Amino acid sequence: MNCKILTTAIVIAGFAGPEAFAAVGYGDYGGTYGGQRVVAETKQPDDKPSSETFYIGAMFDFNLATFSNKLTVLGTGNTATDDYSFARQLGFDLSAGWQFAPRWRVEVGYGNTGVFSDSDSGTEFDTSAQYFMLNGIYTFAKWTTTSAYVGAGAGAAILNTSWSGIYFMPDAKTSLNSTGFNGQLMLGVEEHLGSGLYLGLAYKSSYMTADHRHDLRLLDNDVFRSEIKGIWTNTIALGVRYAF
């Protein structure tokens, strides 16, 4: 009886071929069957899920801001307006996100526009902004290692202006913050460098609403007022993100 069972097993193995032995194992082992060497290789798990990935990112920003600053001496009613077109600022932004589908991701971010300075007639004016954003991003094209995306976001911005000069009282409030809304659109490309690392280049267009009114007392006890209503910014950003 035992000889019959052994003979039957050998016949089945001959018909099944070496593939049957290779398919059953996940270890890195092998043997010789029918004159052929067969090795069954261990199955490796995917590095990360195909549709759920968390990531962090950082970008260096070259900002071009456009805004108007209305200047008024309240006691005399004298006014002037400084118009700034594509004022250069060097900033950065940081992000943390979740890719919840193959082409969709959502992220939160913090950014700083850097400082823009302007000196004129014994005074210096500085402005900068910080912002906190929630962005939705859609990847509309994919190639071998390159992808392209569009996105939109909304959040809050903190605008700061500061003044210094020979015409202000020593106790004048030379720095002031105010909070407004910030919205942005973005278009970018990414190159997958491997191991979850991406190199990205993006264009962002954003608008910050502001009702920023900065009053300072002058040496003659009059009040100098600086008013900014909104800032439009074009940004070229270069940076990396890491998915894990």
C-alpha cells in the first residue's frame, strides 16, 4: 500500500511540473525536479500602500507681491499712495499631508513670505506675512517618474508692518499685526527620486485680504496712518516632500 501511495505522488508531481513546487513557498529555497533547478523566491510586501500615504514637505519660495499702501497725516488730511508691483520677497513653506487616493491628497501648511523693505525720506517701511493653509491637490498627469498637479487652498494670514524713522515719537507703536483671509491656486510638477522622496517645482497665485490700518504718532503729536487693503502674490516654489 505504501508503495502505491509513493508512486501516485511521484506521478502527480511529474504532471504538475516544477512550477507547483515554486508556487507554494515564500521562502528562498529550491531543489531539482525533472532535471531542472527550481527556486521559489520570497514575496516582498509593497513599500507603501498604493492609495494611502502620509508625507511632509518643505519649499523655498520666491515671492512677487503687488499691493498699495495709502499714507495719511490725519491732522492735515494730506495723503499719498505707495504702489508696489511685484515686490520681491524670499520665503518658505512647510506642509504635512495625506494622500487618500491615487490622484488626490490633502495637506495643511505654514508659510512665511519673508520681509519686503522700502526706505524713503528718512523712514523705512517693512512688511511680511505668515499664513496657515488647508490645500486640496489633484494629480492630473503621470509619467514614468514625473507627475503634474493642480491645487487650491484657503486659510488665515497674519500681516505685519513696521515703521522706523526720524519723524516718529520714541514711544510710537512701530510694529503692528492684523489677521485676514488667504486663498491660493497652484500648479506644479514633481519628480520621484525614489524611496518616497519627491523633488517639486510649483507656481502659486494667492490673494490675502487685509484691512490693515497702522497708526503712528509723529513728533508734532499728529497721527500718521498706513493702510493696506489686500496683497496679491505670485510665487515660484522649489522643494522636496517625503512620503512614508
